[in-house]
Amino acid sequence: MKHSTQQRAEILIQALPYIQKYNDKIVVVKYGGNAMINPELKEAVMGDLVLLSLIGVKVVLVHGGGPEITETLKKIGKQSQFIDGLRVTDQETVDVVQMVLAGKVNKNLVNLIENKGGKAIGLCGIDGHMIKAKKVDARLGFVGEITDVNVAPILDVLEKGYIPVVSTVGYDDENNVYNINADTVASRLAGELKAESLISMTDVVGLLRDKDDPSTLIPKVYVSEAPKLIRDGVISGGMIPKINCCIEAIRRGVKKVFIIDGRIPHSILIETLTDEGIGTMFVSGAI
């Protein structure tokens, strides 16, 4: 759809209050799902991040890479196993996780941002001892639960005008490396950074009152409502840990948390710079 010069000007004017609101504020983007696999969507997301950075938003990108890990394990003849949705991560698997997440995936994203005209530096939770962890469950091996966070490396990178691109591996004092859930890392980092917002990109339109009916999207959820939504089955299955991460971020001081559909091109810009918005927004307080 083509816009006239006048329409383009009106779009920019409508974005002005949002640009002012987010200027010099930290926005954490948890990047995953189809937007990370589809080349066109990936290009659009990186372009969105560069644009936000250029208008003065301090963007922090946190990414996973489950499909890439699975594919690499398959290439070396190792079958992926899961318990309660979490990847069983023995020593060989965690070596692959570190190589794929902190290496291939992370550096490819940095390269994409740079090629879009942005400035990015790749980090992982081991760098600057940023994310300390311990085992969640002995059955899962080196799957990590965060015990401590040091956001100084991220703040240093932001201060120099770069987008930190963070892969979700952690460390402990015995030189072990841990695979950590990307939603968990994004939530904790956003809280520690006192981010203006956390944007979680998913393959769903948001929180639905009826999971089979997109028209039942719930645009706004107060943290106090979440327990009832879980009891009523509105929040269920794999959405429960994701929503719990949203709630945890709010409780740690993040102003707003958004779950948006990463399959929609430029969904980040629609959510941050327009009146319409998409997805579900979580805020503190009650109705």
C-alpha cells in the first residue's frame, strides 16, 4: 500500500509523542519464534531495532536459538530430548548451545544490525560475568536458573551507542556453562535495567480469552488479574511460564511488558510508535 506525502507526514507526526516518551529509555526485546527463522521477518526486525536506536531508544536485544541448536545437534548425530518443555542439556549439548547461541546466532544478528546501518555488539551471559546460574533440575543437566545478574556490561555498551545483542548462556564459579530460557533472561535483565518496556516476540497474537479465536485478544492485563486468568484456564500450558516472566519483569520495575506477534512485519514499531498497538500489554496495579 502506497502512502501520499501528506499521509507519510501524518504518520510521522503521530509517532512524535511516542518517540519523545521512549527517548533515552531502555527497551528490552526478547527475540524468538518465527521472526527469527523467516529471513524477511528477520530483516524487518533488525531494521526496526536500528530505527528505534537512531531515534534515541536504548535497545537491548535478547535472543534464543532453539531451532538452530536442534539442527546442529542433529548434524552431529545427537537426538534432542525435552522434559516439561526444557531441553535436556548434558555436557556435549551445552558445548553446542554455547557454540551456536554465543557464536553463530549471536554474531549473525550483530552482522544484520550493522548491515542495516546500526551499531551492535554481541554479548553472552558469561561476558563480564553477566548472568550467574545454577542447575534447575539434575535431570536436565546444564539448564540454568539465574542466581545473580550484573548489567554493567550492557550499560557500558548502551552508553557507547551500541545495541547489546545478548545470548542466553550463563556461568557458575566452577566454570560450568548453562543454557537458560530466553524469556527468563529477558525478564530479569529488563527488571535489573529498570527498562521502560519489555517486548516479547512470539508466534501468537497475544493473550486470548479463547485460544482458538483471535478476536478474543485481551489488549491489557493488570498483574493482579493473572492468578484468576490462570485459574480460569485463559492462561494455560506453555503460556504460563511466559506470562510469569512478564509478571516478574513488572514486579522488578519494568513499566510495561508486551507480548506481540512477531509474524507481523514491523510489529515492534507498531507497538511502540503508534496509537493502535498490537498484542497484549501487562502493567502493574489492578482494574
